[in-house]
Amino acid sequence: MSEAQAAALAVHHTVHIEAPRERVFELLTDPAQIPSWMPVTALEPRVGGRFEFIRDEWQAEGEVVAFDPPRLVAYTWDWRNQPMGVRTEVRWELEEEDGGTTVHLSHTGFPEGPHRENHDHGWRHYGERLKTVAEGGDPGPDVMEPTDVSESVPR
């Protein structure tokens, strides 16, 4: 796959959060705080640590591949129940900016467009929930309507 093809199959989101970078980093890496905005059931905050996401029947797992507090955390990602056949990478980079934190999220390594589109939808949802919690709000119940991966992803 060429670099241009790989770039077209990546998810990129940027959100500015009115909260200190250290606070946002805690919400991304503290196993006790992550569930307030995203259904992560395990995150061992160190390189080589385990990562697990469970939302209803959707179960993803991976390994922490970068950890540089309070600037960066990255982990691999693949679905346990419907594997994509590759381990993709989720990367959160935090910058102090304009009295708050700018979060750059990238999710790379998708094998096909439908995988990218489904994850783009999900990361947009969870980015907004992260912003709400970091700014002191209540994101409410996690009621994102999932895209129908079973119909949109070729098998």
C-alpha cells in the first residue's frame, strides 16, 4: 500500500479542550477515569501495557506502544469479535494551547475504507465525550448509534 493510500485510510480528529493538559492526559490514561467518557475496561499506562475496550458486543484489545506523560499515549487496536486482520494504532497527542489543551487523535493502519469510516464515526463521538468530561460536564449515557459493521465491511 502506498503512503497516499495509507493516509486516505487514516482517521484524524483535533479537538480543543478548555482544561489543563495534565487533566486531559489523566482522562486518557487513568483506568479509574477513562470509563467516565469511553468504555475502556483495561489500560495499563506503560509501554507494553494491556488495553481493552468493551461496548456491548464490540470488544477491542491492544497493547500500549507509546507513553510519554502528559504529552502522548498510543496503543494498538483490533476487534476481538470481528478482527480486521491487522493491528491498527490509536495515537493521542496533547499540546498546551490557548489556555487549554489541543488533542490530536489519529487512528492508522486500516485495511479498507469501511473500517476507517466506522472508526471515524466512533472517534468523533468519543472525542466529544472526552471534551465534555474534561471541561467538567456530564456526557450522559453512551448512546452513540453504532454503524452496522456487519453490513459495511467486506468479509
